[in-house]
Amino acid sequence: MTEEPPRRIGVMICQCGGNISDYVDTEKVRAEVAKQGDVVATRVEMFACSDSAQESMVQMIREKKLDGVVVCSCSPKLHLSTFRAMTQRGGLNPYEYTQVNIREQCSWAHTHDKPAATEKALRLVRAGVAKTALSTPLERMRVETIPQVLVIGAGIAGLRAALALSDLGISVHLIEKAPEPGGHVARWGRVFPNDKDGRGLIDTLVREVRARENIVLYLGTELTEMSGRIGSFRVKVRTPTAETISLNVGSIVVATGFETYAPKPGELGFGLEGVVTLPELKELLATNPSRLEYHGKAVRSIAYVYCVGSREEGSETNLRTYCSRYCCSATSHIATVITGMDPGIRQFHLFRDIRTYGKYEAIYERALRGGSVFLRFGEEAPPSVTSENGQLVVKVKDRLMAGEEVELRPDLVVLVTGMVPREDGEVARVLKIPIGKDGFFHEIHVKLRPVETVVDGVFIAGAAQGPKNLAESVTSSMAAVSKAAALLLKGYVDLDPMVAEVNPDLCAWCDACTLACPYGAVEKVDHGGTAVARINGILCKGEGACVPVCPKQAVSVKGYTNDQVRSMIDALVQEVA
Amino acid sequence: MRVDPQFLTRVRQGGEFDASVCMNCGVCTALCPLGVELLPRRLFRYVLLGNPDAVREQTETIFSCLLCHMCESNCPAGVHITENVRTLRTHLNREQYHLAEA
């Protein structure tokens, strides 16, 4: 083994304003790590991510002629890219940077034992330094992107996304599982806030979609397979004739929407004659906009029960603690529509809280002025819905009457059902995008990256991400379009270079890595007359499943080479004084 | 109490009645110089929901109102409280005392 020339590594230790330094003795860690070979500069900062701390570090890289940087702070999820960029500003290759997490893994995890938290921090920092000492500069791989997008779901969000992408000159494959496009909105009649006809909205969009040369609409079609990666996905879809079509797209927009909560039999009278859900009432009104009839009988009074299926515990895999956002406004709006048909129809709204937020507040007020009466019930005392000789009886303790029980005998009971995620997990399974505790697709960051998923190049739009009203769905769909377009219009994408590579001199082509790789990234090539494996860096995601299965130790992941990992383990088990 | 959905329509035959925007704040009650027993907000809610018995029980209160406008002038929701009380009196005159229209 040849002696490597010593490295010049700088270590910055963050106190995170006490988040770290209240439990980890940052000065002690600094003093200890400064004794480490290869470490030529150390510093402690109140906030390593602050502009001033970063600038000092950039200065330090230059003045001390550093060739490797370690920052000991928070999770790399938060600031890996921040400090890579800092390292680059100092004139180094960004992959000469290592992040050590002494907040989530030390100070936050071991608040009960400060000396142990400090000792663990020191061990982790030593491992980080050891890894950096063996780091090599890596270059990101630039690959071309395909200016085509697969949009899944032709509801309001998907249709709108397809048109917006087409406007930008990007070709769209729009697939819809149902035999007709339009989703929920097509069946819902007049929709708030501007009282437009849902069918009309959808028809206009579908007509426009069909007129576009760069949009192909596939009905009755489902996604079955996906491979490849950002910029170049290979997907397979199955048409109603069971034909499989292969498509090559640069990005995928998931706009699969939601399902309406289906009440359990007997829940608030569900199953009794005259008890319907909000979408059923909407469809009833859409089919007969002039008269309100249910099963041939004129409806003279209605009781609405709000928050059915929303804002409750639900199950472990489907936490329904969320508010479904659209139902209060939709029901207030429907009340104004019914008052418009016949002001004599009495409407009683049994609610927990009214959330006609923002501009929709005016709809609630219109409903009030139209004669709707709102009765507030507590979560602990939900209304009861029963039937006496075919007459519906609704009992509720009205909080606005100090809990006095009010008995209604309406012709129709409307359960204002919220949104739940789609049961069908096929899209999530094929695309490998995560699902949140509520069962909806999970975004990377709720505030800052609301339409991106952990799968680069796959975006979520509309109510597939969580309950949204129509306008909000379209807004989110436009956000997904802008993310997809920003990616594709640039024409290329720079991929993370931390991918696997094979040493062809060691490889004996045993096939083990091929079987271990879930991304089909291993190719069989010729190397001086013998067959060896080669990793397609474009397909590889650097997850390393191939590394431990190789009997010859011929495979390693760049940035996490076998030597680096071994040196990290050695550093971790080193004595701590 | 059982709701009579047609009660409001009958009350309105006696004049204008509108308390739809009442938000149950209670300013009316706090300001009433007579300190009437029943909250106007509660009385109006009986009307809106449709509870003829509860309204009839409050006949005394409805007729002891001074119509001084103290509550109405200060109602944050702008409910025409005194007009509503007048309408209720007309209603009671008809339904309970069977007085013919003048």
C-alpha cells in the first residue's frame, strides 16, 4: 500500500443556536478533532448555515489551502446542498464535502446524557474526516431530457396540466383510467365560486385537448410499468384493448385526484331512504336543475350534516384528521342554488365549524341570507339520523342554543362527505412515490416543494396530494407544470455522480449485481475478451444494492467507496479519551 | 324541540322577519334596559328553526319590549331586531289572540 500524501481538511462545527451546543460540548469536539491527522483548520459557529459563517469558511478554504471540508451540523436532508455550494464557492469540487449530523443523531437524540452525546459526536466527526480524507473530485453527469410528459389522470388538474404543457411546446401523453375524461367535476353540475357548470368546464378543456396536435389522450388506460429516470423515463401503459404501449417521457405529472368518503352502513343514517352524500346531491341537481326531487318525491326540507369522514381519527393507514377544504363552501353554494330554484325549501346545516375561507366567505353569507339555518354540534355529540315509518328524523344538540336538542324531520339528509385518497395503490407502486399517513401522495416539502416527490422528475398535482378545491387543484397543477417544464425546456439535467462503478479487472460476470439492481442499470460488456458488468450511470440511483452481493468486491459506489466505508468504521471504533 | 319548517313562513305573513345573519353574540341582551329574560338571539333562533311553542311561551317578553332600538343600533350584524319583534307581535295577535287585521 502506497502512502497517500496528507490531506488538508477543514472542519466547521455548528452550535445551531443551542440546538446542538446545549447537549454536545462543541468546543471539546473541536479540540479533539483538531488533533486528527489531515485536519488543518477547525472552527465553531453559532449558525454554520448563516451567510457570515459560510463566508468565513470560504475564506478559510482559500487561506488554509484546504482540499476537503467537513461540516458537523444538522441532517444532510436540510443543508447538504447548502454546504456543497459553499465548498464549491471556496474553489473545491463539491464532492470533497462531507456532512456530519450531530443534531438529529446526537444532541436531539441523547438529551438525557450530555457526555455520551459529545462522545458520539466526536466519533461521527472522526468518521466524516476519515471519509473525506479518501474523497475524490466527482463530476455531475449531464444527460439530455426528452421534451415529453406523461400526465396521469384527465380530471380538472390533469386536463389543465396537459394544456399548459402543450402551450409551452412540450408534448403530452394524457392517460385516464376511466372511459371518459373529466373526473368528479364533470358530474358535479354548478360549482363554486362562480357558479359555472362543471360539465361545461370539462367539455371546453377536453375539446381544446383534442384539438392540440401535441397532446395524445388515452382513455380507459392505465400505467403498468416505469423505468429510467429524470429526463428519460420509459413507461408502459395498457389500453382498453389490453394493448401495451411504450412511451419515453422526460417527466411524469401525477394528477390522479381523490375519492369521496364512503360512509359506513348506518353511519349517520347512511343506507336509509333519503340519506345521500354531497356528490350524490350534486349529481341529483345536475340531472334535474329545475326541480329538486328525490325518488320522484318533491324535497321541501333538507338537513346537511357536515364533516362526514373528515376531521376524525380514521384508521392507521388513513388518518382522516384533515379538513377536506371544499365541502363547507360547496355545501353553502349548493344551498344558494337550491334557494334559487325554490326559496320555500327549508335548509338546515348541522356543522362542527364552518370553513368557507378566503373569498368563499361571501357564499356562506349568501346561504344565510337565503334562509339557511346553521346549527352547531360538538365533536363529542354528533347528530343522530333515524327513520320513523319512512320519515327521516334528525336530532342534534345545538350549541348556539346551549345544547338544547333540536329535532328535524327533513325530506332529505345530505351527508357532507369529505375527500379520501384513492384506494388503488397501483400508481404509487409503479412510480415508487411515497404516501403520507393520510394516504395521499407525499410532497418533499409542504411549503417549499409542494409538488415535487422524492422521485426526481415525478410531480404531483391537484387533490392526489391532499384535499383541494377546484381552483386550488388547478393552481397546484400549474405548479407541477412549471416544475416539469423548467426541467425539460432546459434540455438537459445534471445527475448526481454518486453512482456505482465496476472495476472490470476484478469482475468475473457472475450476474449477482444484475439481479440485485432494481433499476436495470447493470449492462454486460466486453472487456479485453471477457464479459464484465458495467453500470449505466444514468439509470443507477447509487443505492448500492449491488455492492455487498459482489463476491469479488468489484463494485463500489462513488463517494462511498469500500475504502471510505472501512476507514469510517475504523474511525468510529477509535478510543475516545 | 321538534322543528316546524313552515313556521317561519307563517310568521312572515305578519310582516318582515329576518335574523339570518345573527351570529349569536349577545350584545342585544347585554344592552337591553329592561333586562328581558329571554335573549333576543335565542327567541329569533326559535323562529328561524321553527318552534311555535317556544315562541308562544315568550309572549310576555315579546310584548314587554320597549322597542327602544338600543339593541338594534348596536347589533354588529345589523339585524332589524325591533322590526322582528313587531312582526312576532302581529303573529301572536293572529295566532294566539285571534285578532283580525285592522
